[in-house]
Amino acid sequence: MEKDFTNLEKIILDISTTLIGAKANEIDNLVNNALKEIGEFVEADRVYVFTASKDRTKVHNIYEWCREGIPPQKERLKEVEIKDFPWLRERVEFRKEIVFIPSVEKLPPEAEREKEEFRTEGTKSVLLVPMLFHETVIGFLGFDAVREEKEWTEECVILLKILGKILAHALTRQEIEYELEEKKRFLTDIFESIQDGISILDKDLNIISVNPAMEKWYAYSMPLIGKKCYEAYHCRKEPCLVCPTLKTLKTKKEAYEVVPKCGPGGEVIGWIDLYTFPLFDSLTGEMKGVIEYVRDATERKKAEELFNKLTLKLKTTNRKLKQLVIKDSHTGLYNHRYLTEIIEPEFERSKRYGLPLSIVMLDIDYFKSINDVYGHSFGDLVLRQLANVCKKAVRIYDTVIRYGGEEFLFILPNTDHQGAINFSRRLLEKINKSSFGTPKQKVQIKVSLGIASYPYDNVTKGMDLVDLADRLLGKIKDRGGNDIFWSRKEEKGFEGKEPHKDIHLLKEKITKLTLRANQTLREAIYAFARTIKLKDEYTGEHVENTVFYAVETAKALGFSPEEIEKIRDAAMLHDLGKIGISERILLKKKKLTPQEFEEIKKHPQIGADILRSIHFLQGIIPYVLYHHERYDGKGYPYGLKGEEIPLGARIIAIADVYQALTSNRPYRKAYPKKEAIRIIEKGAGKQFDPNIVKTFLKVIQNSLKKRNSSVFIK
């Protein structure tokens, strides 16, 4: 018996020696051989190894040896839930005990689940040895007696416990080596797949490794490894004067420079971004070289030049748009917004220097009758012609403003009360003698004028002067119009009355000014839309329909009136940025190239940049900027996803795409509405917010039912 244990010790020692020197891919075969040799020696019927999963919820039968005639269990037990065998788990995993079961039939009641399993296998006796690696159970080594019950001596169990530790170390080492090999392959794949160049240098600037991208860029200098970096990359015999690599070697910190990209003869053929990083020895911490990360910057340099040109163009466009914001698009006069910007500074200047300032308010008498009789187009023509008369009547430093509707306002700096009266009389006479309309249809118009002057009238603010002129205009209109009115005309003592004390009139004035301001905002927005329409006819028609669908969807979602107005403005201006895109691209009939599509993708940012300079449109900038973002995060310009995208932008995105699908484009015909609806439904959760899609489709269905009465459904 002593001889038997000596032989067992020798077998285990041989197994240990063999496994220590084995490679990772040899271990599986060696373990299988070891199980066979040990199983035959100890006269077991079945020997096996189970290892635990990383989350320690399962064990896997990865090795098995069976004596001839004994049925294998490996395939059946390749994955076992640990929780199904609590009695064994308590002893093997938690107590780390060797479990010896002389007779399966004598297992205690609490091991009933284990007894059922052993009966299924035909096992009569069992010996389970925990496999420990640094006191952690990674699995167990098992010995089954199937033909008859078996006893195990204490000496034998001790030796098998040692074998369990040997196998634990071998299998753990194999797993670590496989993981290291996988990481090595992964890093190599990254190194070789990076499209930018990577070059690793030693401390003497010798190239010791490069990736394929670097070899491709500098094919004329191959082989690169072994050469000095300045020799291989710059055709020089000495280090470059401006070199981030030398800086990194000196400071042990990363550095960056834009350096020339050289051709075979050393000539400059472009530019590169050169980033350098220190390379440290992981064991000693000493710096042993430099990693150079190289990116071609030639196209970026060209793009920067193009960007500068585009920026200049945008600034020019922005100046024009600013004019649109403060100009009435219909008459070419300044609008109410401009009045609010300049009236107080103008009034303060007059107060500071003791100069007079006059405001003249003009309104066309009975203008509604002209529209009713001759039509609104004719009325618009009359307004434009009257605006021209007004512009010719003032001095170069006077200002004419379309105050709203058929009302005009004159700001007359350095003009006293009598001067304003004289101006108004000349203007009234000129208008009364003029004819307006077309060559075939001429009309005469009558106007009323209200005059307020500082310091003649007792006011303290510029807008008070405007309010007074407006009130005086109302008084002359109440008396039949076609005349001039000022504060002391037929109203003795009127000049002493302070307007702000008349609460009722003040409320009326506030309401009137609010309506005028809102109208001015709308006029500015439509002026923007018309600017885009002149450049791209598709965009003009597209905008109107997009506004309709977006607004109706916002209403269906229960938006407040204020939010609906923001949606209306944003939908009207969502393609504003196309003013900065080449007409050649916008009107192209063939499919856009990738470069042309990248150019198109800039228009949300261009639109947002333009709107940032327009104060009253600040609230719609996010809707314009993000209306091409996708719900799944694959949109542009920033790749926002889900709730990150503003709700208004998500609404406009759907309305925009639906209108685009159902419209003729330069490169294709319109989709049928049913097909467009199917595409929108398919995009729910991917391109579009699924909740908004449901509401939008209801809006579409309602629109289709009313197609005979809607100008938008065609």
C-alpha cells in the first residue's frame, strides 16, 4: 500500500511538472490525460472537472474521463445552476471542504436534490475535491464510483487535494494567458486599423514601430523601422527645428505642433497634426521613448480657408438680414422694432444738448374702403407709393417708419414745434395733389397727421412723445381727418395734461402697441422666409406646408398659444441656413455626392448662427438647430437622441420630412401620400419620436379628410 501512494505521488508530481511548462493551448489535452491516469490508478469509474462561471451562478463540466462501459455525463452537465444543489454548494464553495459520500443512498434528507442527480448518473459513491486558487474556489475535481461503492483512504484524499490545487493553478493560468492573448490581438488590431499614422520612437529618435497608415503615407521611405524620424519623414540629416517629439523627450509631457508634410524630395506637399506622448516602462517607470500620433491636416487647412470665406459671406448675409429685421419688407421703410430701438436714444440726445425733437404720425383716412373696392393688391401698391412720397419729403437725417398697417411715423431731429407744423403742411399738400395706383386706375387719398414736439409738449420719454402724437392723430381723425393736429390746437391748456394719468387711454395704447409689435415680428419672419424662397423655389413652398403640419401637431399636443407661435416661427425659418448653401447644390437634379451632402448638413448651424443676432427669435434657435437630429441619435449636427432633442425640434423634424416626401424635388418626383405615411410610421422610434408620430398621423388623416378646403393638402 505504501508503494501505491508513492506511485500516486510520482504521478501527481509528473502532472504538475508537465502543466507548469505547458503552453495555454496544450493544457486541455494534458488535463484530459491526467484525469485518465489518475482515474485508472485510484480505480474510479468517472473523473471530471467542473469550473465556476465568472458570476459564480453556474458550473461547467469542462473535462471528463470515463472507464470503459461507464456512460459519460459531460454533455448533459455542461452547464449547471449552482443554486439547484445547495447542500453541495455549502460544503464545496463556502466551507471549501472535501466532500466524501461513501453511499449515495445514505445522503441526509437535506441533500435530496443531490441524491436524485447521483441516481440519474448511476453513481454509488462520490469524492469531490475543491480546486483552490489563492483560497478562492474556482471549481472542483470529482471522482465517481459507479460499479460499486468505494472507500477512500486519508492519504489518498490528501494527495488528490494537492492535485486539485495543481489543476486550479493550471486552469487559472490558461485563462489569464488566453485573456492576455486576446488583449494583445485587440491592441494589435487597433494599432493596425487606425487610419491616422502612429510611429513609436526610442529616446534617440530611432523608429522602432509604425502602423500600416504610416507605411502608406511614407512608402517612398520604406523600410521605416531603424531610421531616424527626421530622416524618414522629412528627408533631413538633422532633427527638425520645430519638433514636438524633442519637447516631449525633454519635458516628459505630451506636445503638439502643425508641421509640414514632406514628399520624396523633401518638398512640402501638405500639413500634418503631430501629437507626441511619452512612452514609459510599466515596470521601472522610466521614459523609454515617444509615441507620435500623426493626422493629415491638409484638408482641414483647406476647410479653414473655405470656412473663413463662408464666415465672411455669412457676415454679409447677416448684415442684410439685420436690415430685414428692422425694415418693413413691403414698403422698404423702417419698422416698429426699429422705432423701439432708436426713440429713447434720440430723445435723450435732444435733452442732453437742448435740441428740439418732433414726432409726426400719419394715417391714411378711410383706407379700408380702398382695399374693399380695388382689392388688397391695389391697396398694397398705394402704400408703397405713399412710402416713396414720404421718403422724398424728409431730410437725410430724418427717419420714416411704417408704424403699422396704414400708419407712418416721422422722427424729425432738431425740428421744433413750428418746424414740424410746416413740414406736415407741405406733406399734406403734396399728398393731396398726388395720384396713386396704376396708370389705368388712379385714386386720390386723404391723410391725417398728429404732431408732438419736445420741449413744446410736456413729456419725459421718447415713447411718451410717440404716444402723444398717436393720440393727437386720433383726435383729428375723429373730426373727419385730412388735416393736422397738435396739442394746443383748439385745446386750451391741453399741454398741461400728463398722458400717463389717463389710465383708460394708457391701457388702450399698450394694447395697440402690443398688437403692432407682434405684427412687426411676423413681418420680419415672413421677410426671412421670402429671402430663402428667392434662392430655392422648393424651399419656399416646402416651408408653408411644413408650418401648417407643425402648428397643427403642436395644437393637437396641447401646446400653449405662445409655444404654438414659437413652433410657427421655427417651422417658417427651419431652412433659413440654406441661404448659406450654394445654389448649385440646392438645385442639383442628380444625387448629391458625400461632400455635397456634408455641405447641406451645415444649414442648421448656419441658420442658428444667423438667428443668434436677432433678439426676439432667440427662443426658436434650438428648434432650428436640432430639426435634423434623429430620435436614435444618428442625426446631425450633434447626434442628440431621444429627450435630448427639444420637443419643438422633434415636431418640426416629422413635418419637414413628410412635406419633403410628398413634394417634387430636383432629383425625384413626390411620393404618394400613403407611401409617405408608411415611411413616417416606419421611422417611429428610429428617426422620429414615436409619441409625436401618433399625433402627427392623426393630423394628416384629418387634413386628408378636409383636402377640398385646405390649401396645404394637394
